[in-house]
Amino acid sequence: MAVAAFEKAGFIVLRQRGSHCLLFKKGAPLLVIPVHSRDLKIGLLKKEIKKSGLTEEEFRALL
């Protein structure tokens, strides 16, 4: 679900190796999202949202 939201924001799945998905967008740092669990820990999700340059409200709108 989080990966799909980041894809809507312009990130592309660079690769998925094991249980982690690497997302890439030009001008933004790589995002690493675990896909082995349905629920992400809130701290990790907030960190990746901040790293992506989105606000939490913008991310919620993409869900």
C-alpha cells in the first residue's frame, strides 16, 4: 500500500530484493520500504515520507 502511494508520487520501483523494495525518483534519496509485512511501523513510515519530500497530508491523499 505504501509502495503504491509512493509510485503515485512519481517514484519508481528500482528493484525488490528479498523483502525490501527500493524506490527511486530523480532528485530524491532512495527509499527502502519493507514489503514482508502488511503494517509498517509508524516511525519508519514517517521517516520515509519525510525523506521523500512529501508531507504526511500529501502522502495520505495518495493512499
